[in-house]
Amino acid sequence: NVVNKPEHGSLDWVKICEKSSKVITFIDLAGHERYLKTTVFGMTGHAPDF
């Protein structure tokens, strides 16, 4: 099941995590080689868990 549409009101992170078995976060980062340092910093700044 996808948990992104609340039936009533809004969902907060606690409710989303309670109803989910996995949480996926999409991050938009620069793809150009010129911005490689910024891209790596952005990826590691979110503490990815592979």
C-alpha cells in the first residue's frame, strides 16, 4: 500500500512511519560533473541507508 493520501486531515511523519513498512525519499541533486562535490555532500547529508 502507498501511504501518501490521508482520508481525513493530514499525515505527519509519525503516522506515515506507523502505517509503512518502508519509507522512500527522493532527493533532487545536481548531475553535472562540475557539481560533484555538492551532489556527494547532498547524498551523504541525508544519511542514506542502503
